[in-house]
Amino acid sequence: MTLACMDSGVGGLAVLKRLIQQLPDTPVVFLGDTAWMPYGEKALEVVRHRVLDVHQWLETNYTLAAFVLACNTATVAAFDELDALQRPYPMLEPVSTTAHWVNQHVDSAKKLGIMATPGTVTGGRYLRYLTPDRRIEQVACTGLASVVEAGHCDGPDLDSLLIPYVNVLKDWGAEVIILGCTHYSLIRERVQALVGPDVELVDSAEVLAEVAIPILTQLNLGTGSQELWVTGQAAQFSQAIQSLPLHEIQAKPIRTITIETVLPAHTPSIC
Ligand code: DGL
């Protein structure tokens, strides 16, 4: 029995690193769908087809004990369909998990910003789960996940894109900001430096891992190997890992797999 975790790319490792820190010998398969990244700039219908195919590949090749859909955008696009499959194992996702955490821990009087991909913003799933009495401003951060995927967690390539997005929320007066994309967990320090110490960041990768750990611990998954797959280039993925705050993952071998997805005719391509 294996714990499966998937994301479009390195962002999912921000969840995985926390899971394997707490459950170091647990059998795990991670799949980064890098050939199809960025999910957040594709039509949600495209992402839905793709995520269902990736989940099916995982189910075909492993006996799943739990499925962690780390990616916010994938959740927005496909979690309801996955949940409807009524599998006998738990399925966990970051969006409702983070929203519930905010509902419980963050004063509803505080102005709440959300940084997320265009797909996550369009899908509106955060708004579905956050209490409606809040003042919320969402910023669709086009291009940001791709810069992180390329291994940038600081420097001018990151800042030229990040600063204008952060400024939208600063100017609006955000007091709390949800990092609603797992990739942004890897640039959390830079975001914090830009917004200043008085703004609280809620990291969806961290919240998901915190909620998942007790659930996974209860499953008593035993010991086994940890396998990392990507659908794009393994060397590129490995190089990005070296540059990002992911030292827990650095020594792990990465393999490439091709997973086919045939989209129905006339599927819109962009978000
Ligand atoms: N990491 C994904 C998320 O949490 C999105 C990155 C992408 O656009 O592929 O939303």
C-alpha cells in the first residue's frame, strides 16, 4: 500500500517534504506532471482530464492507501470528480483544507488576500469554502509558478514578476495572505520579506501537510520505498530541486514517465 502525492511540478514537493519529515519510511509515490505544467494557465477542463488520467496511472501502477492531490489548481479542476469515484482510501486536497484552517484560526475582520494561479482564481473554490463574511481580494499570479519551477526562489527573475502581484495586495491592505499555490510555498520567505512581518502568510502546502500527517499516521502504512516520477525532463526537475528550499528531496532519484491524455475535440486550451 502506497501513499500517492501529485502536483504539476516542484510545488508538490513542498507538501511531500513535510510528509516524509514526519513519516520518513512511509512508502510514497510522487508524480510531478511537469510536461503539462503550468496547470494554472490551462483551461480547467483540460486540467480536469489530465488529473483524472494521472490519478488513473497511479491507481494502475500502485495500490493506493491515500491520495494527496497537492496542487490547488488540480483540486479546483478535478477534486469533485475524484471524490465522486468514492475510492476506499482517503483523498486530501489543499483548498478546502486551507479555507477551513483560515475559518478556524483567522479573525474574519481581517482583510484576506489570496495569491493563486489564474485557474484557481477563476474556479472560485476558495470562495466556496471561506466564510462569506470576509473581505477577500484574489490575485491571479500568471507566470509565477513557472518561474519557481525553473528554480528561482529569489533574484530579479522572480522579483520582476512577484513584486507587482504582492503590491496589489499590499495596496489593498491585506492583513493575511493565503499562498494558494504549492509553488508559492517555495518562495514564502521572499513574499514575507516583501509584505513585511505584520502580514500573516497562510501556506496551503504547509496546512495540507499538517492536516494530512495525523490521517496518514493512523493508516499505519509500514515501511517502503519513495519513488519520484515526472512526465517531463528528470534532469531539469532535479536541477530546480537543488536551487529551491527542498534539501529533504535532493538525494532522491527521479524517473520519467509518459502518460497519454486525449482531450475531447473543441476543449478550450487556455484559462
Ligand atoms: N502548484 C500548482 C497549484 O498549487 C499550480 C502550478 C501550475 O500552474 O502548474 O496551484
